[in-house]
Amino acid sequence: MSEVRLTVEPRTEFGKGAARRTRRAGKIPAVLYGHGVDPRHLALPAIEFARVIRENGQNAVITLDIKGSDGAEATQQLALTKTVTVHPLKNYIEHVDLLVVQRGEKVTVDIPVVLTGQAGPGTLVTQELDTVQVEAEATHLPEQLEVSIDGAEAGTQITASQVSLPKDATLVTDPEAIVVVVAESPSEAAMEATVDAEGAGVVEDKPAASEGE
């Protein structure tokens, strides 16, 4: 995965009001922590950070160019995005937690699993795990892991241990965890029988009797 670069600013104001002012200025409140150093409060450029996540995924290694405060010299730091908090209704990024990383260091992250190919005819594919957890070098994290289901027949199960990992990456997820299940597609008659069974026992309310009946 390629590294990306962001120019960020230190934050000196805290609290809900300060966070709102940061977001109104087109920036995202963030905290950078890890390796036993004191947490650093930052403001990320909202549009640029959203583009990084969209184009590179959450496991992109970001080179942070941190502007100096009060005339201090700018510094650089490698970081991974640990947590992105999104507003539940308005769908904008409210806050970001960043993790300090170093070159050569191994980290444990969740990697998306993407299915490729088409299973055999008459089958139904269910993806049980959208991600698997792996340990790998911070600067060599895969953007995604591909699992081929091309031609897979009914009864096929793919476990986490069968997912191909990059060199020097180690699986952390339980190796026996089911990632994909390929089952026989239910027939139309079976689906109709299921619908009938779900409707069985339902009694419709009878219309109220009118006076005099």
C-alpha cells in the first residue's frame, strides 16, 4: 500500500465548542497517540483526509506534516487511522484517532475481504466475515485480501486459514473461522413453502359485527 501525506495543524482549544469551530473551518478534530508519547491534538483537512480514506482505505500509512505552533519547526510522523467517528445522521466525520507507527514495526489491523469470480450454477454465496485480522509491517499493509469463489460448488466452505496473505503477514483471526459459505440455492417451490409456513397460524381479525346482527 502506498503512503500518503497530509499537512495538519496542532489544536490548542478543546471541548465541544472548539470541536465545532474546527469542523466549521473545514477541519476534523483528531488525536495522535502511541509509543508511550503524550497524545497530540491535531486538526486534519477534512476534504483531503476523506479522500485518503476513500482512495486508500483506513489502513493507509499517512505521513503527517505537523505544523509547528508559535514559530516552532514543523515535524513529521507516520500514522495509521485507528478510529473514524462519523455523525449518525449527517454522515460527516466528527473525530479521528490516529496511531503512531514506525517503519519496520508490525501492527495488527482488520483487512477487508473481497470475493472474486462467480460460484457454480444453482448456488447461494454467503460471506460470513467482511474482514480478517492480520499482523503485518505497518508500511506494507494490503489494501484488501481477495478470495476466489470462481466455480465453487454447493457445500464449499472457505476458512480464514485459506485466505492468501502477503509475505511476512500473519493471520490473527481464528484460522477455523468461516469466511465464505457456498450453499445450494433454494428452489422456487422451497421458497414458496417457506413463505406459506411463515404465514401459517396468522388469523385475520374478523370485521366487527354491526348492531342488530
